[in-house]
Amino acid sequence: MVAILIAVFYFLFFGILFGMQSQKKLTGSKDFFTASNRLGWLAVMCSFTLAPLGGGHTTSLIEQQAAMGVSVLWWGILAGGVYVPVFLLWFGPWFKKLKVDTFPQALGKIFGPKIKIVNTSLAPAGWLGIAMSETLGISTVIYCLGGGKIPYSPHCVLLAGLLNIIYILLGGMLQASYMNLINAAVLILGGFLGVIYIGQWLPGGYADVSTYYASIGEAWRTNLFHFSPEVVFGVMIPVVLLHVFSVSSEHAMYQPMLAAKDEDSIRKGALLGGIINSLAAFPWVILGVTAMSIPSIASSTTGRLSVAELALHAMPQWLIGILMVALLCALLSTSSGMILAIAHVVTDDIIKPILGDKMNEASHMRLSRWMVVIAAAAACLPALKVTLMMALFFWCFSLSLPIFVCYFLGMIWKVNRRAAWINLILSLIVNFWWTFACPSWCPPIFRLSFYPVFAVSFGLGIILNLIMPGEKGMLRRLKENKYMLQGEVTL
Amino acid sequence: MAVVDIIVAAYLVGIIVVLGILSTIAYKKQVERGEITE
């Protein structure tokens, strides 16, 4: 129980401390969601780097390493090496140029206000599905921390929901950015502290792990460059497609951009952010592969619980606590980011436009906080009954994918409203078809819904924009407007 | 697909429908007030 006390104390202490500090600095209700252009590059980098770094980098890889070995690390390597730099160097600054407050508003600025209806109804449900999945991960960690003594449902699930709320309730985005600054350090240091300890604990160090796998004819498990079809089509291609074209439409990624002082503050963290994002995945895979090389652990557990079993088997309670805090840092940063994004979009893009002038500063702030609580509760509700939702997890990602493809093409190439509408509707139909009634002729490696959704969305986007007339891409128009304004100033 | 997945999917689809209705009302209200053009 020492481990769970360490974890709960850590998040309660820093949650309340940073919550009260950030609450004092809020100058208006708009600050709650955007921290209004006050974050420097380090805070922006930490907040953004931790936003997409959740169960995908940690618990999911712990599970997958049992089948694919250390080559699952390509998930973290490519997320940090491709997605983080691409977003911080281009996508983030593009969004900042549009001078909007939410991603649906950005889409509305390009394709007209009616298309916001699609984004504000589909995307938050997808983000909620991801928050649910992360909440399940948090509940499992709490369950393991308590050695199985705390009932999973409802106690662990409700505690997970409470931690989500504590992360952001008082200070919103500013509080999350403070939390993420310290959590980025704890995530890396805590994870690698566990790796160093186990290296010392193994009689022959990590050479024992390689020797064991070589002796049973499975040396590929410790080979990072084991590019099997499962690794290429199940890890490497999905991580790039999902991050660049789906995660990029999640409003949680843009909240740190809204909070950034300027475009330079966004770009500066591209390299370091990528390294942190990649490194965060390593400890969990190393510990998982090590656990499965110890016959007494491998025979009594699955890949999913391998790291927890190894920790309980070999580590002192204080180190289990630190390791689990590191894991919770990853999961909570993502789930609370999603919850804050849902609350922001529902408050500012749905309820605020309905109420109009009836909403003042105080009621906006009150509503914002209530929306955080409601979104956290909505993420907890299914978690009380479900313990795993992998198929739906990809369905949720695929809901956002066509939205970003339309946005991307509208930014860099051409704007045609009808093409965007056709694309969104057909891609949505394909997503439902592939998720709930996948055709029998589909090869197993393409059964995940984002493959056909990406192909249909990108293919349609290019074909429709080639054959239909449209306006210039948004970036070109922004550039021309800038030169026009500069010309007026010169005159 | 497991039954629990179908139930969670129905839950999320229900949320999509509710948000869709509210978003449509928000859009119409903004058009009425002249904040945006249809």
C-alpha cells in the first residue's frame, strides 16, 4: 500500500498546489482553456509532448511486446521522430496563424460555419472514447498499485476519474502546463530508474535477457530491427498515419499552441519534445521484455501485466510507487488533456453560441469547470463495466481522421466546401462499415478501420479537389493578406 | 465484436447525436443573431 500512497500523494499535492497557483493567475474565463498566450517554449513543449503520450506509448506497448519483442519501440521512435517535429514546426504554427480558439473554429474558418456541426458532434465523442481508454489504463494501474486489494469497479475507476479532475479543475490549461512540466521529468526519470534498478537486480545484467531469448531460439525479441509484417503494418505504419492524420485533429494538441506566447515558442521545442516523446516508451518495453524472460513471471502472467508482476517480484515498495507515478503521468496527461478539450469545444462552440449574451464571465468560468466534471464522469461511466476497448479505440481515431485530411488539404492546397462535405460523409460511412461489419475478404493486417478510412479520405480529397473548382488554400490566402497589409502600412 | 463494445459504441453514438442536435441549434442561433452568415 506504500506505492499507492506515494502515487495518490504525488497527484493530490501537485494537483492542488499548481491548481491554486494557476487559479490566481487566471485573468478571465477565456484563460481557463487557453492560458492566453503566456507559456514559454519549455512549457509548450512539455504540454504538447505529453498530450499524445498516453496508453499508446506505455500500457499498449507493454502488452504488444509479448508478441513482437522490442521492435514495438518503433511506435515511440516514430511518434517522437516524425509526429512531434511535424506538428511543432508546421501544424501548430499554422493553427496559431488562423487566430481561432478551437479546432472546430479553424475548420469553420476554412470551409464555412456549417461544417463546424460535423466537427463539434463527431470529434468530442472520439476524444471521449480515447479518454475512456486512458481511464481504463489508469484504473488498471491503481488496481495493480493496491495489489488487487482495492476493488477495480467502482473504486479504482472512480479514483481514476477523480485524478483526471484534480489535474485540470482549478486552473485549466495553465494548471495542466505546470503539471506537465514536472510530469515530463518524472515520466522519464522514474521509468529509467526502474530500468537501472532491474539491470542491477538481474545477476548478469541485461545480458541475461538476450542470452535467455537466444537460448530458446527467439533472439528476434531483443532485436529492434526485426521488421516483421506485424511490426510494419501493426506498429510502424499505424503510428505515423494515426498521429499525423488523426491525432493532429484533436483539440488537446492545439491547446498548448493557444497558450504559447508566439510561433517561435511552438517551434523551439520540436527536437527536445521529439526526444522526450520517444524516450518515454523505452522503459516500459525494456521492463516488459525482461519480465517475459523470467520463466516464473512469464508462465504466470500475460504481457499486459508483465511489468506490474516484475515490479512486485523485484522492486521495493518506494520504487514501485515512483514507477507507477511515472506511468500515471503518461496516462493522466492524455486523459485530462482530452477532457479539457471536450469541455472547451462543448462550452465555446456549442453552449456559448446557444446562450449568446446571456453568458457573462462568471457563468462562463462556472460552466467551463462543470463541463470538465461532466466530461470526466462521461469517460468513467463505461469504464465501470468494460475493461478493454481496443476495436473501438481505432474507431474513435478514425472519426477524427477525415476531419484533419480536409483541414490539411484546405490549408495547403484548395478549399471546396462540397468536396469536404462529401469526403466527411463517405469516410464516416466507411468507418462504421469497417468497424462493425468488416468484410470477410479484408486481409487481417488491414482490419483496423483507419486503413480504409485514410485511403478513402485522402483519395477522395485529392480526386474531388482535382475535378471541382475551389478557392486557394488558406495558407496562401493568409500569406497574400499579410503582404497586402504590409503594402498598406508602407503606403 | 463483443457485446460490451457494441454497448459502448451505442453510448458514443448517442453522444454524437446529442452533440449534433445542440451544434445545429447553436449554428441556427448564431445565424438568427447575424453573428455568422448561412
